[in-house]
Amino acid sequence: MKIGFIGIGMMGGPMCRNLLKNGHQAVVYDISEDALARISGSGAQRADSPKAVAEAVEVVFTSLPMPEDVERVIMGGEGNPGIAQGAKAGLLIVDLSTNAPAVVRRLHQELAEKEIALIDAPVSGGVDGAEGATLAIMCGGRQADFDRVKPLLECIGANVFLVGDIGAGSIAKLCNNMTAFANMAVASEALMLATRAGLEPGKMVEVMQAASGASFSLTRLQRKGLKGDWNQEFTLDLSHKDLTLALELGRQSDTPLPFGAYTYTLMQQARAKGWGGNDVVSLQRLLEEALGTEVRG
């Protein structure tokens, strides 16, 4: 199938390449010339706007940082034609971004008037999951639209779920990410405690991964935090955005989120130190600075 892909950065690039590896053709757009050059080397066809992408395909994937980016790319703006301006009736948009459920639902309503379908399908698994096509994908939308795009999603993810109507995928992703970030914070505390109490933190990770303390966040800390590697795979800024959306969803649904709120405070402190472009494992670094103890193993 000839598909469109807009946003081909650290996550979108590997996902698009996996679609190409599975025999699909891709028309791509990104504001980064470097990203376009890399994906062109894999056989993708470049377009000069989201509108041009939509004109050439029947399904368009978007993988973008912020809700406002998704809205601008889909609906367009002054002097910047979007997907909606180039779409034919029947086009299906699959938004792989982490988005606000309210934004997704509003876009769905506006697009339906143009006979354009939308599924929100945020992904989880990080850059490694994107490269290895092992992502978990949480979809919200109509069953018929999900069935139409599922074979494509199975090219980029190992676990593809339809969790409910439009917006449900975004709700699932925000709940998942809040859990991962809070786990990151408490796992950092546990490894600091082990270190200061005399245990080797690398051995502590081995024990916890075989016991009830196991988590994806602990794996990230083992791979990056215990080496003092703060280089970004998933930035604090993006983590902060996701947690902000989760807390807003909690406010809208009258759901108290004390652990999410505490983790948000830690992220605020880390970003105030200028670490927003560093990896989310920098929550461990925050604790190391506060206590004057490095956690290495």
C-alpha cells in the first residue's frame, strides 16, 4: 500500500522504515531536512507539505511532539496547507502521537464533516521498540477503521489494541505513561537507598527485575541511569508534556492523582535545572545531586 507519514524523527523514522521493509511505499514530510534525507535513503518519496502527502495516499500516519503540532499538520494554518486541504473523501489519518483526548475528539468531529476518518493510535516502547517493531499500540476509533489499518500497525508494533471509541487510545497512553514516570521516580529512590545502605546498585537491579519490583522504567535506569548517561531517548520535556496531559485529564474527570502530581513536581525541578532536553532518567540525576551520591553499577 502507498501510505503517507508525517513526522519522521526518532520514533517516526524507524516506524516508517518498518513499513517500507514490509513492502509498502511511503510519501513523507518533516520540517527537518536531515530526517527527510535519512528516510529518502530508505526509499521513501518526499513531499513538500502535509497537503501534498494527503493528495498522494489513502492512509496518513502522523507522529508529532505536541497536540498543537498534530492540529496544525491535520487542519493546516495560514499559509501552511494541512492534510485536510489535500485529502479526498475516505482518507484515514492514524495519529501515533501522544495527544489530548479532547483534541483528538474535536479533530474527529471536524474531519468527519469532510468525510475523513481519524484513529488515535499512540505507541509505547521507546526508540528500541520503534526500531524493532515491538511497540504496543493503543487505538481509539471505529471498528471498521481499525480493521482497515491493523495490518499496517502490525508492521510497526507487536501488540495492537482497540481500546474504545475515538480518544480512548490517548487516554490509555496517558495512564500508561503516568505509571511509567512514577515508577521511574520510585525506582530511582530505591536504587539510591540501596547504594547508600551499602548494596551494589547493579546487583539490586538484577534482584528487582527477578522480583515484584520489576518494571520497564527499572530497565531504562539499568541501561542509562547506572551509567550516568543522560542523553535523550525520550526527553524530560516530552515526559512533562505527557504528564501535564494526564493531570489535566484527571482534573476533567475529577480524579485525584497524588503520585502523578509528585512526579510532575520532580520533572519541574529537573527542567528548571536546564535538563529538559535530557532523557527522563534524569529524575535519578536530580536525586544524586540532592544527596551528593552517584548511583552507578
